[in-house]
Amino acid sequence: MTSQNTTPDLPFKAETQQLLKILIHSLYSEREVFLRELLSNASDALTRMNFIMLTKRDVLSPETELGVWISVDSERKILTIRDTGIGMTAEEITENLGTIAHSGARAFLEAAKQGQTSLSDIIGQFGVGFYSAFMVADWIKVESRSYLPDQQATAWYSEGSETYMLIPSDMQERGTIIQIKLKEDAGEYLEEHKLRDIIKKHSDYVPFPIYLGTSTERVNQQNALWRSPAKEITDEKAHDFYKQLTLDWQPPLAYAQLSADAPVQLYALLFLPSSAERTIFSLRKEDGLKLYARKILIQEYCKDLLPEYLRFIQGVVDSEDLPLNVSREMIQSSKLITQLRRLVTAKAFALIDDLGKKPEEYEKFWKEFGRFLKEGAAVDKENLDRIAPLLRFSTLSNPDRLNTLDDYVAAFQPGQKKIYFIVGDDPRSITRSPHLDLFRKQNVDVLLLSDPVDSFVVLSLSKYKEYELVNVAVEKPEIDNPVEETPAPENVVKGDDLDSLIQRFKSQLGEKVKDVRTTDRLSTSPARLVDEDGALQPEMQRVYRLLKQDYEVPQKNLEINPAHPLLVQLSTFPVGGPVSNMIIDQIFENALLIEGLHPDPAGMIERIQEIMQAALNR
């Protein structure tokens, strides 16, 4: 480009060539983001112009519509983006376009060269979104005229080398025109359907109209519903927005809007989906919230605004204060991000808690997403007090109902000060555990934990409010006025017969058990397996088994119930008889099975058949 009024080549104030190389080849994963960046800049210029016009009418072209116009010249391969925003003076063009970063450029390059730190740690110093256009451009020309009536228009021109030129311009209206001569391999950005898709994806919520080609119909049509006052967000509007966001035609279970001015300014709209499974038509292919900055989409799947276990939540977050790196593709780690995460997470918990007040709706939610909250209870100590009230459990007294921990506490027996639980591998077999015998007799409820993650939950959730959680395999129920059992003496094995029966068990089982002894903890069960004092907690043992760690199950004690009819009859069998020994083995392996410790359940079949045959032959 030559002109008698063109300035000599002016050097950039930073090592532009090196910076452009980094920006183009290292930080942007998709070239289409250049259009998003330019539209974001245009939106900022229009927003500032709109604010000025609220208080000042002495501006250039006061009647001009605030908007953005995009056009293509396919023959010359030029893409043009024009806005009627605040514009720039010659000095502002030099400052804004002639300088990449007002400070720290050398430090940035040196750090990048030596690999001393990640680029995202320092890239936030650089206002270089505009330069992303060089990913697709052979050259860029920018003409701009300030809103100040006495300022003349100026043009800026660069081919992405180490210099730029300032060129006189006869531009009459206020605003900025950017012309991009597209590279040979960037011809797709001359296609209106491609440009339309990019605008709809990244800039659909820009608060000013964006026009494409000769059409007078704006491309960006969406209303930023999340910025509307809460009273204006109806169920119909929210559900329609959710469908557009996700293509999920099932309405969400619940939604909530968040608007905050402090400690950061943000808007958010969060949804609880009706299903944890994504359909093949779902627009949301990954976890994460849509993140906007001033209505400009800067991250499609932001995973930094919620704990990972709340990844099922859908929605958008929009902040005026968000610090971004140059590419807007990764959020710069900062105090503001921490504050955003804290606010959004608190709102997410409040949304789930509100749904919990509707038992039928919450039951649907728990079926789909309960495992995620259990995951949170297992890993997030910081938010455990928020998560615990949201958990639901089956209990011994109410196995078919979802119970909160508060429900359980409200049903305490007189004098009860602990929350009792049992862990097992199967929701059906867990209710047959011999550890529950005494709790049934004392009418003390027990949490039934058969989900694999439950063991991790109780390791983390050792207390709820002032109540300790304890395993029924370890402790007896502590209540006022417990029910006393006084079995008839003739139905109990005792004295020498009991000593003989215990010895028979020890002899037959050998090293399979550490000891055999009686217990008063059993009523309807013949035996149970228990750990030695000081052994690893049963729930921790289960965690080791689930994780398949190099862990040896500690040798157990077998406790027998001398009042059980099976043992009463067994005591009358001849000592050392084959049927007697098979019954002892079967009682032990039944106890292993109910504890989830049996290494080969199918191996019991032959013995069971022999016992059945012996019973038929009597």
C-alpha cells in the first residue's frame, strides 16, 4: 500500500513478529476465534458509545444506529467488519494497534523462550485479541474515526511484520472499519453460512445487532435471559432457553438465576437436567458451563466454576470483571475466578436444596444424580456440611423411602446419640446381615449403604452435626431402656454342650478363623464374623477391596448364637460326623457370603446339595 500521504513504516513497540508467531501458533486452537475477538472489540466500542450518548449529544453522527456490519468481497478475498462505536483518534490507533502490551513484552518472550513459566500465567498482561486476525490475514487495514467531532479519521495498515503504517482516511462516519485480506487457506471465511455459524456460536448474545451481507435482518437473535430480572424469567422462558442450550426436549427438573454485584459482578442461569444421560442429539458434548464475558462466549465448556462432582449441572455464567488471557480459551488463574466459583457453587447447592423440599421431584433427581453428590461427600471436605443434608439413604425401618439424615435423627430412640450404618455389597442381602439382629430387637434404625461409593462417604462423613456415624458391625445400639432378651433355658446350648460345640467349630474351621465365641448380639441369625479390636474399620476394608489394593483381609472371629435352633440341633449331632462338619462349614461360609468376603460362592453348591440329600435321607 502506497500513498504520498502515507507515513514511513513505523516500528511496533514490541517484538511483534515473535509475539505474533506465539499468538498464532501457540495459543489459539481454532482460527475462527479471530471473528469472536473482533466482534467482542466492536461490542466494547458500542457499549462505550451508548454510555457516552446517555449524557452527551455533542458527538459525531448522533443518529447513526449502534451496530456491526459484516461483508465479504469474494473476488478480492476481503472480509470487512464495520462498527459504529466510539472510534479512535490517530493517537489512540497508535496506542492501541501500534503497541502489543504496554509493558512486559520482553519478559513475556524471555519466559516463553526459556520455558520458565506457563504462558497463561503472564499472558493476561497482553491486550492482543485483535492480532488473532493475523491467523487468517495477509494484511489488515483499520480505518477509524472518533466520536469527537473535531477529530479526523486515520487508517492503520500492517502485514504482520515488524512495522505498520498510518494512512490518511476520508471516513466520514463515526466508528471503525476493519478490512482483512484473507490468506489462500482461509477462504471459508468468505462464506456467509460459515460466518453466520461463528456469530451464532460465539456472539449470539452481543447486545447490539450484527448484520451479515446485504441482509437487514440481524444475525444475533438471542436475548441474554440470564441477565433479565428474576421476576421476568418465567418457566416457559427458562425451559425454552434450556432446550436451545442443550437440545434436551425434556424440561429441566429445576433452574435458578444468580445476579451479583459483589464481590464480583456476574449473572448466571443454572439448570438441573432430568437425566444424567446425554442423547445423541445433545449440543453439550462435554461437561462444563458456558462462560461469557459481557455476553461474549469465551469458553464453551468451562469446568472451573463448579466442583467436578457437580458437572451434571448445565447453564451459563456471565461476568463483567472476568480476567482473560489473550486467546480467551483458558481462564487466567486469579482471585476473581475463585470468587466466581464460590458464588456459582453456593447457588448450585441452593438450587439442589430447594428441589429437596419437593420429595417426588427430588426422588427423580436422586435416582439420576445421587451418585454425584455421594462423590462430593467423599472428596470435598470444604463443602461437606452443604452436601450432607442433600444425601438420601434407605434405612432398616424405611427401606423403600429416601431418608435424609435429619429424618433419621428425628426418629432417634430415647437416649440415642449416634447414627448407625451398615455397609454391604447388595441392597437385598444387606438387610439379612446378622449385625442387624440386635438393632431390630431394639427398634433402632440403621442406614443401609450398599452403593460402592458409600464406604468412601462414611470415611469422610464421620459426623453429622453433633452425631457420630458408627458401623453396626462394631458397636451395639446405645439407647435408654433397651429391650432385654430372656430366652427359655431349654432352647439354649449351654454348659459342657456349648463348650463342646465351640470346640467342634474351632476344630473344623481351623485357621480360617482367629477364634470362635458366643455373643448376645444375635437373635435371628446363627453366626456372624467380626474383627479383632483395633483392626481396620469394616468400611475401610471394603474400600481396599473395591480399589483392589494389595491388601489381605484380616482373620475374623466367628461369633455364634447358642439360642439359634440350627445350633441347638447341631449340638445334638454326633461329634465329627460328615453332616455335622458340612453344616459348620456352611454356617461359616454363609457368614463370609453376607460380608461380601466369599471368594467362590458357586463352590458351595456341592456341599449344599449333600446337606439337602442328608436331610432327605433322615
